[in-house]
Amino acid sequence: LLQYPPELEKRYTVKETIGSGGFAKVKLAIHKATGEKVAVKVMCKDSLGEDLHRVQLEIDALKSLSHRHICQLYEIIETPVLFCLIMEYAPGGELFDYIIARDRLKEHEAVKFFRQIAVAVAYCHSKGFIHRDLKPENLLLDEQQNLKLIDFGLASKPMDVKHQLLHTCCGSPAYAAPEVISGQPYIGTEADLWSMGVLLYALLCGFLPFDDDNTATLYRLIQEGKYKVPDRLSKESARLIQGLLQVDPKRRLTVTDLLTHPWLCSNDRPPVQPYDILEDVRMRDVDMDVVQQMAVHFGVSLSDMHPLVVNWAFDKYTVLYLSMLKAKENGKIVKLSRLWYPADRVSGSC
Ligand SMILES: Cn1cc(Br)cc1C(=O)Nc1[nH]nc2c1CN(C(=O)N[C@H](CN1CCCC1)c1ccccc1)C21CC1
């Protein structure tokens, strides 16, 4: 790959590639100031072609979404030829590989994961975003075996998320809703819920409900909406899958039905709290201890540092604040070294 931007090299040590697909490459990197691992999604502008607008969609979505089950955007470094998205690193890899390694998940583990996915999708919908590509490949495991939703490149933000009709047929065919593949205008939230049904089936069975090498056959199977339910599935889980894999989107469960479904609140798990869906790191109070450490690091006053953090510019202040917060939540003590090169000092009063 061509040389990385100086801005990236200065504050990150770029390591090996951990993912490559389509028009992007994901590298592991170390955030020098905190020692924390991050993932850098690098995209060359000139090889993006008409995918450039997808990157813009993904950036807009990621800048608006901040939730514990969505892979957090930390910093954006853009040059005339490159986009570099510095993002949260999930060391557990893709949920897809996790399922394959175990054949299929036990019910109690599927409940745990599916609840996290449901809360993440409910949060996205509440912020007006449709993911449109929900599948196990787009769910990563973090160090605590919790899920992080990624790949918002197909996401869309219709004005009225509940009623605005979408037209683009996109996402992976096996997870696509009947109304999406039939080319009719469809409501994004309803299409995401169908994909959740396919996802839940894959978690519990280890294979797909609708699968065929021939795409035309696959489409027919999806539009018929007939699939086999293995006997070993519990009645409750089979009923939930049936509620999600309704060919008629008007008969399909909504995300609210989903969050209150008995199967999700089984094994004495408390019902999902409204906070779980509204949580936004930015709406939480700013952690003033972290801001104070940053002020010392940059050699400025707390009152100069605070506005730079709550500015959420996805710049070197945003990544430092979020990286420190994550380390703190993981019980790690991060000692920020004092900056010696004045050029890096905060511009303005100092
Ligand atoms: C695979 N793996 C194994 C370990 Br250990 C860690 C990982 C890993 O990927 N961790 C990780 N942390 N944060 C990220 C990743 C991967 N990653 C990704 O965004 N990964 C996606 C994976 N998509 C799934 C279907 C098609 C591609 C990707 C998108 C474009 C190009 C390459 C990769 C981010 C940046 C958000």
C-alpha cells in the first residue's frame, strides 16, 4: 500500500492487516499515546469509484452512532487520496467464525448474543439508521465476548425511518428480505428485522434457513418463506424465528416486539431497559478525570481541554478521550506521557 499519512504515522504504529475486502483494508494499529490497540480501515479514494458515496454513508452513520454494541469510530484521517477510519479493535474476530468453530451455539449463548444484536439494531433504528447488511460476518467479538456491529457501508438514513420507502436491493442475498429481493419499495426497519430472523436461525442451527447455490432458486425459497426448523430448537425460539421470518412485512415482528419477546427475556434475564437502546457515550457525563489527564498531557488548562473533547470532531482529542475511557472501563491504568514536541500542543492559549 502507498505511504500512510504522516498524521497517522505520528500517532499510531501500524501493524499487520487483519481484514481485507472490496475497496478497503483493515490494519491493526497501536495508539502510541495510550498503548491501546485500534483498527484502521484504509480506503484509497481513486479505487472507490462509485463506492465513494458508500464510504460517506458509513462515516455519517458512524459519527452519529455511539453504543456499546456498535464498533466505535475514534478518528477520521482524510488525505486527497485516502480515507483512514480509526476504529475500536475487537480481538475476538467475527461471530461468523465463532459459530463455525462450534457448529452452532447453545440456546443460552444465542440468547445473550441475539439480545445484544437486537439492542444495537433498536438503537440504530432509534437514531434513524437502517443497517441493511446484518449477518454474522458483520458482528465482531470484543475481549469480554460481547458483540460489536460493523460495516455500515450499506446503511441508509431515510428521513422517516419507519415509513420512508427504500429501493436499493443490497446486502447479502441469503439474509435479504423477500420484499427487498422482489425489487418493490420496502421499509428498511422491516427488512432489518427479517435479516435478524435469518441471523437467529444461523446462530441456533449453524446453517442458513434459505440456501441454494443457484441465486434464482435462493430467491424463490426466500419469497416462499418456507424453511425447516430442526426439532431440537425450543418452541419459544422457533416461535421467535417464525415471527421474524414472515414474508409479509406487515405481519413481521417489530424491534419492540423483539425486545419484549419471552425468549429474549428468558433465563431470568431482566427485560431490556429503555437506557440500553438510548445509550450514547456522548450523552453520558464527560469523565473529567480523563479530561484532566489529557489537559496535563497537552499542557493546557482543564477549561481549554474540555471544549476540545466535547467537540466530538473525531480528531486526535476524540480518539485520546475514547481510548482512555475504554482502557479505564477495562480496568487498565493508562499513564499519558507529557508531550515534548510543542508543535503538538493545543493551538490557542498556551
Ligand atoms: C478478524 N479478526 C481477528 C481478530 Br483476532 C480481530 C479481527 C478483526 O477483524 N477485528 C476488528 N476490530 N475492529 C475491526 C475489525 C475488523 N473491522 C472491519 O471493519 N472488518 C470488515 C469485515 N467485513 C465483514 C464482511 C466483509 C468485510 C472489513 C470491511 C472492509 C474491509 C475489510 C474488513 C473493524 C474496523 C471495524
